[in-house]
Amino acid sequence: MSYYQHHVFFCCNQRDNGTPCCQDHGASDLRDYAKKKVKELGLAGEGKVRINQAGCLDRCPDGPVMVVYPEEVWYTFVDKSDIDEIISEHLQNGRPVDRLRI
């Protein structure tokens, strides 16, 4: 059994050479938002949900990206409403959000 029911990694990589990256799309701010929201909903902690920052997840053209384990579901997102939908549908109800999957 996994330590967390869902372990979520947000790519927050910043490239300095002009190559597109997740941080160009505000990935860190949206990770912070997701982390706060998960805590507010009482979803954080052992046996529940963990939100983490990751370095490059090597899916730059699809960015910004996040991945939810153990299901290995990859998402792209644009704003807080997308993050809210992923939290509500996937993390709370176990239903991946097909429209945001990559």
C-alpha cells in the first residue's frame, strides 16, 4: 500500500535559454494554490494526498504539467478552476478529468 492515496507532482522547472517550460505558465503559483486547497479540504497527510514540486518532468511542449500517482495520470492545466476540478473529481472522487489529460 502506498503511503499516500494520491501523490501529485507539479513540474515547476524554469529554463533560462528561452525554451518553453512549465514555470512560464505560473506552475509554482498553481502548485501553491493546490497545496493550500488540499489542506483546507482536509485531504492532506498520510493515507491521503501529498502535493509536491518537481523539477523538469520532460513534457515541456504539453506544459504546464502535473502527474498524479499511483494512477500515473498526466494533466495540463490553465488556471485555478482547472486545479479545483482535478482536486474535486480525481483526488476526492477518483474520476480522472479527461479534458485535462495529456
